[in-house]
Amino acid sequence: MIKFIHTADIHFGVENYGRLDVKTGIHSRLLDFYKVLNFCVDTAIEHNVDFFLFAGDAYKTANPTPTHQKLFMQCMLKLHKANIPIVMVVGNHDNPLSFGKAHALDIFNQIPLDGFEIISKPRIVMLKTKSGLVQIVGIPWPTRNSITLNNEHINLNQNDITSYISKAVSKIIEELASQLDPNLPAVLTGHLTVSSGIFSGSEKQAVYGTDPIFLPSQLGIKPFDYVALGHLHRFQNLNPQNNPPIIYAGSLERIDFGERKEEKGFCLVKINNKQSTTYEFIKTPTRAFIQIDVYLNEIESQTEQILKKILDYNIANAIIKILYHIPNNLKDRVDLSAIQQACSKAWYIVGVFPIRAQALRQKRLSLKVDMDLKKLLESYFDNKLEYKRNKEKLVEKALILETELYDQENNKE
């Protein structure tokens, strides 16, 4: 049996919603990410796994700070000291935009230590573990730099190039899979976008159309026993009814409020003699993200309504955001200092934000110069909600006034 950890999307460098830690001088959110990665590493050591598989995006950017690199390196060296081989795939956040620049994981290729396999180009890794050989096909984030383009692609637009990259990578996966020994455990790992994958809140801001897209059927092919993916932050199995499992382990820690309802963690995977593959999703000790929505009424004190709602949540050491929805006809009378005092046990308050329903825009009147007074008035009152119910009476009285005015003018003459 081969046993390994599958994780991805660590994103060291995401430092929103926090503050500097007075003991270390390090941002509190970076310490949160460091904590969950250490939990993942300690679990790998506790279960004495055969290898540790990281499917891309170690950092927020391809230019991590020395502090980010130091903390990440400490975790990886802990695995190395426990004689656990490490396989890492380069993700889109690890990849520099400029050709020729080193990627964020390249430093592991330079240190004189065995046990690190860094996959920056599609290839097969024949990994020797204490339980035997494992075949790993690695696919980094596909870019123009990683896929060969020639002169015939010069005039292609972005969508055509993206489509070409998808087809080229799919063909590469097939070719590499055909070279594997069907009797040995085989894993496909990549930092990829699968068509049926569900994006998390933080990722929805990305332009979906620029990602090369792959079908589950292009990845879950023989002889793979497990497909380990990174890039999407939500844990999910894209091939639940069949083998092999096609798994996004998801991110280890929440990135923003769009992920507040998602469980975060990693997978402990077991390949049983090519007969079956099982996996267990292990949750990480993440920082809670809590969004409190309060819909104010006109009867109770606005501040009291919010304070009561806060009591429904365990906000201790959480990152919280409060949205209070206020009717358009009411003035905002919320005591923000009282709200902040009530949230003193929270780790960080993003803000207390008033939300008002957007006023309906009145439809522009379609008036014409050849309309008579009656049609003009009917059109006007139809667009005034406060007058619409009494439209007929108002039009009638207006027409009476018009007649009286007309008679007065004629009598003067």
C-alpha cells in the first residue's frame, strides 16, 4: 500500500484582515497560514506517509519575501528530516510572467539535498519510497512558456491559443500515461482548471475564459489510480462515481469572505495494490470568517438589533464583517462604538457596513408633441407611484380646469 498527503494552494503572502503579531513581528494572517501548513506536515509525519505531494501555489506571488520563503522552507525541511520525499508542482502564482525568470519553487532545485522533486515542465517522476516505486505524471500550470508554440500560432488570438494549449496538454498527458507501467501505482498531479470544477469566492474575480480547460475524462485515464489537483480552492471530487478519484484538495486556509462557508484541509490518500484507492479529507484548524447580516426593522433600536444578532455567533478570535440592511425611509442611527465594543473578542473587524436597497429608477416618460393633454397626464401619472391610484380623478379634474380656463379666455375676448 502506498500512502501520501495531497495538498495545494498554500498562498503564503495573503495578509488581508489581520495585524502584526507583537511577539514575532510577523503578520497574523501569515502565522495563520504557517499554522495550518505545519498541521498538514505534522499529520504526514504522524502517519509516516510515503511521500508528500504539493499541487502548486506555494505563495501569493512569484516574488515571495524572505520571510515567506523562510517559513515555507522550515515546513518542507521538517518533512525532509522525517525522510518523507516531497513532490511539488509549479502553480500559476508560483510562475513569473516573464520568460527566463526563476519560478518561486526553483530554490528547491538549487539546494544540495535529495528528496525534492520540483515539476516545472510536464514529465514523469519515478519516485522511490519505503513502500516501493510510485509513478507520478506532473503537469505544471500550462503557459505559453511551458507549451511549444511555433510560427503558425503567431496570428492566433488569446482564445485560440488557450484552446491550443488545452489540446496540447491533454495530448501530453495521454503520451506520458502510455509510458507508465500498468502494474505500478500511478498518480497524475497538476495545477489545472477542470470544466466541472466549482470555483471559490476569491477565484470568481479571475477571468475564467483565460484558463486552459480540461474535461474530467481527459484526466481520469488508465493507468492512473488518483488524480491530485491544485488551483481551485474548494475541496471536491470531480469523478465521484468512477475511478480514479479526481480530487481538488482545496486551500489550507481561507483566502477571503467568499470562502467563509467552506471547510479547508488536505487529503490522506491510500493506493491499495492497484486494487482500490481511498482518500480521507482532513480539516485544518483555520481562522473563522463570520459575516453577520442584520435586517433592521422600524420598531426596535437599530443598535440593539445588531447587538442581539451578534450574540448568535461565536466571534471569539474570528475575523468578522457586519452588514446591516436599513430601510430607505429610516435614518442611520447605529452606534458604531457600541458595536465595536461588543466585538472586542473578535480577532479582526473588517467593518460595519450599512446597506440600503437601491432606489428604483423611474421610467423615463415617452412623451410626444402631438399628444393631447389627457394622454400627457395619463402618461405622467402612470410613472408616479404616489399618484397612480388616483390617476382617473386627477386627469378628470385637470381636464375640467382646462375647460374652465378655456372658457375664461374666450369670455375675455
